[in-house]
Amino acid sequence: MAIEKITMPQLGESVTEGTISKWLVSVGDKVNKYDPIAEVMTDKVNAEVPSSFTGVIKELIASEGETLPVGAVICTIEVEGEGSAPEAPAAEATQAEAPKAEAPASQAAAPAQAPKKPAGERGRYSPAVLRLAQEHNIDLDQVQGTGAGGRITRKDLLKLIESGNIPTPGQKPAAQAAAQPVQEAPQAEPAAAPKQPAVPSVPVQAGDVEIPVTPVRKAIAANMLRSKHEAPHAWTMVEVDVTNLVAYRDSMKNEFKKREGFNLTYFAFFVKAVAQALKEFPQINSMWAGDKIVQKKEINISIAVATDDALFVPVIKNADEKTIKGIAREISELAAKVRAGKLRPEDMQGGTFTVNNTGSFGSVQSMGIINYPQAAILQVEAIVKRPVVMNNGMIAVRDMVNLCLSLDHRVLDGLICGRFLARVKEILENTSKENTPIY
């Protein structure tokens, strides 16, 4: 029998880590190759991780809620075959027996515990654990983990921070600290005080409801924070007269629904107009890559789809090559997948520009956060009837919409973005039965 490792897979482009949201197996379970063993959450998609082997689960190394980098070992599995792996259990047995032999001597217990921490190496710590340890000056070698195999989890560090008993570099090991609890406690308190803002303390009163942060919400928060911290955001907006577009779509919607079986939405017209303008202004379809800017060849439009407690961003691939009907079909299918919980990792990959239908909530003006690592996001606001002064000086009631663009100022400047928005405006204002085929 051989022991094989199953690692955190890369579930999308630019995905560097994932969170174990739920284990679907336990130690001792027999699994077949390709059987799902865990649910993993990345930036905005929840996916099942299949087993790479047929065998018996030996150890769950990662804990539920723990975030690990791509390639990190999440569990081990015992499979049939030849190899030197059987020696590993013997080594583990030797380590397990050592503390028993030295247990009578309390002073010897600390040295026996010490090697266990470095045994996992720093690579075994998740990015979240390393980040907290750096922020609060925590000596991880002195922390006893509660995760699988004694791993240190984010919850372990948060508990330490809240208690104020933070083991810092140079502090006495845990065994010695236990013998002198009164002397060590005062030393830990001053170190914890300046770090308090890192963990917000919100008073909870009677009637307040505490809602645990789900892996989905954590992933959204991390991605939004990264976008705001790394990309210098700028904003611009144009006002568009879509009276002709509204009349055209309304004249077609009933016949279209009867023939095709799904809705012809206003949003499909906006996505098509954006895709056409991106083809004419490829600079907008770019990404920041440190020492270079990558201008993407494919025009893949990410669309934001919300559920009651999360936001997902599936992608319409090669939107510039699709008709309005084709785009409308994909919008309908992707939205249905999101709400049914059937969105796949590949549905989320490859986006180069995001269009967000904020108007569906009645919003008339908003500033979106860029979908990292893209360079811009367009908010399509609500279509509202307003009195407008026409070219002949007359006042007429028109269907108006605001298009709000957030841009990464490292990649884009106002001039190119202004021209891009002007082109989108021109396409939309000239939408008609004569100019804009549905099929």
C-alpha cells in the first residue's frame, strides 16, 4: 500500500488559493477515482474536488474553513501499489511514542512538542494564518493547532488574539508559561493592545443577530479588498437616450419569448453594444500585469448575477461574435445556473470586461468595484422616463439611462474611456429594427 497526496487544485485563471468549505469524506472512507471528496470555494465559485486515486482516506490535513494556496496538500489517501510510502506510518509511530516515554518528566514535555511545529514547515500554514501571524507578531512555533494533524487554523489565531495571550518571538514556550501563569499574563496584554483594530470589536446587544461569515462572503470580501487596494479606481458616466431601443425591444419581446422560450431583455442589447465597442477600443479589454499591460484578444464579458447572500460573475465567451439572441440565451442560462447552484468553474473563467445590471434594482447611479484583474467595469443603471430638451428646442419625455464606468487608472486614462463610452452611447441610441438585427 502507498500513501498519495491530494492537493488544492487550480479552479480558474489567476486563482491562487481556495477555501475548504465542506469535507464530503471522513478518515477511513473508501473512495473511487473522480469521486468528490470536498467542496472548495475560490474567488466566486463553489466547486467539488474529485479524488485523484482509488483508495482509503488516511488523513484530512486541511480543516473546514481553512484557506490554502493552490498545490498545498489537503489530504492523504492510501492506495494499492508499490512504493516507499509504507515507511511513513512507522516514522509517525515513532514520533507518537516519544511523548509517551517522556510524559512523566514535565520539563521534557516541551522539547518533545517543539519539533512538531517545524515538522509541518511554513508551507503548511495557510496564507490567512501567515498574514495574521505577521500582523500580530505571533510565534507560530508556540501555537498548538486544533486542525487536522495538529495544523494551526485561522480560528486558532483569532482565539489567541481575542484572549490577549499572544506567544511572541522570544517568549517562553507554552509548557514553561503554564508553570508561571500569573507572571506571563501581564507581558502578553501590552503586546495585544495596539493590534486590537485588526479585529473589529462590535458590541452585541439584546435582539442583535450574529450571522457567521460564509466562505462565499469571505471570498467576495477578499477579492473586493484586493481590487480596491491594488487598482487606483477612477469613475466616469454618460447619459444615453434609449427611447428607440425600448420601443424596438418592447415590440419584439412577446413574439421572441413565444418562439425562443426565454426573455429578450434590455440587458442583452447593452452587452452586445459593449462587446462591439470593445472590439473597436481593444485598450479597454486589458489587464495590468506588473511590468506590462496585457491586451486580451478574446472579448469575454463577465456579468454579475446576485443571489440572496452572494454575488457570482459568470462569463459570456466571445460576446462580440454572438447575436443579441445568442447573448440573451446565455444570460438566461447562466442566471439559471447561479440560482440553481450549478455554476461550474469553467463558467467563471476568462472574463476580460464586466457589465453589471445594477438597473435591475432601480439604481440610477453607482460606482462599481473592478472585477480584478480586469481593467474596468460598466454599471448599466435603470431606464427611466425623463423630460429632455431636444435639438429643436422642444421638450419631450424620453427613456434615459446612465452608464457608469469604473476604470483602473494604471491601465486606462480618461481620454480612451471617454471615447469608448461615447461609442457605446452611439450604438445604443441608434438601435432600431433597421440597424440592429436580433438574429
